[in-house]
Amino acid sequence: DAKTTQPPSMDCAEGRAANLPCNHSTISGNEYVYWYRQIHSQGPQYIIHGLKNNETNEMASLIITEDRKSSTLILPHATLRDTAVYYCIVRVAYAGNNRKLIWGLGTSLAVNP
Amino acid sequence: GAGVSQSPSNKVTEKGKDVELRCDPISGHTALYWYRQRLGQGLEFLIYFQGNSAPDKSGLPSDRFSAERTGESVSTLTIQRTQQEDSAVYLCASSQSVTDQPPTQFFGPGTRLTVL
């Protein structure tokens, strides 16, 4: 019952920006958008999260539409090491004792030389 | 250590045997999570600990699965009478106390379980 929809795969040329879309049309007002990635044979790695405003950190930028029904993760200068499965997840910050994340299948990003 | 550690990294067992998987969370993290990831699939939530209590066990697939946590540190996931469908990577994550907003989970490298 993942609340997000992502394309199953994408390609990107090394050095170019990678723009990974995510649809979350049923998102609630108190739900955050999280992005994680999973490099082959490793545990998932947190990238970034946001609520309403666009966010940027040392890894990526997160652009959230005004209606919050979709978002885009931007890797500004993709490298071969960015090849991974990228997961977009929505959940509330505080939900009583429910703190689990519901994971979909993500987008498999291949960065090509 | 600086991150979440899990042991063993790989476990091969025979059908019907019991296995124990261990997770050491980041020091000071009060929340701990277990997930299962089957080949080519996303993560499947199993159980969550806040301290040593487990408010959410909803993801445990059967009564063969159990988990415990000692204080706010080590957790053990036990699978009894393993079946071939239990073969997967078992991932552990931890996050800071309930006051962090929102809680960001940090993952270990996982334990790859193969049931023959």
C-alpha cells in the first residue's frame, strides 16, 4: 500500500543532472516526502526529505510542487557511483507508535559513462 | 561504531533450523526497525522498537518470527523453523528519539539469509 508512484528505471549520462520524478497524489497535509537510495548489496541510504518547501543538501535537491502531489529529486551532476535504486516515500512525522516507512519498488537509475 | 552494524553478513541454513540475526544500532538511537527485502523487491516492514518495547509488530509474517531488544541497544530477530520463502536480506535501521522531526532512519548493511 505504498503511497507513491515512480518510473521503474531511468538512464542518465555521467556529469549531467538526473531528475527522478515521484507522484504522491494522495499525500496528506502532515506527510513528509522522503528520498532514500540503495546501492547494490548495501542498506538504504537517506538522501533528503521535505514537507512543502524545496530543499537542498550536499547530496541532492528536492522540488515539491505547490499542490504537493508530486516531487522531483535532482542529482545535479550524476556520477557512476550514483547508480542505485531510488525510493520516494511519504509518511507523517508523528503518527503515534506508527513509525514504519512504506516502501515501493523505486526507480533504478543507471548512470552511464 | 559510527553506523548501524549487523551480523552475520551472510547466513546459509537448512529448512527447519532456527536462526538469529543481530543488529547494533547507532549509539543513542532509541528507535530500531527491522525490514525484509526479497530479491528485486522493495523493503517490507517487520517490527519497530522504541527503547525495548515494540509498539508495532504488525509486519511480522508469522509466529515463527520474533524479535527482542535489550535496553536501547542490541536487537535480535529470531526466525524459527525456517522455510525457503524466508530467504531474503534482513535490514535493520535506527533513528533518534521520538523528539526528532521527522525521524530519519539509518540502515545497516543487512544480513543475507539463504534457506536451502
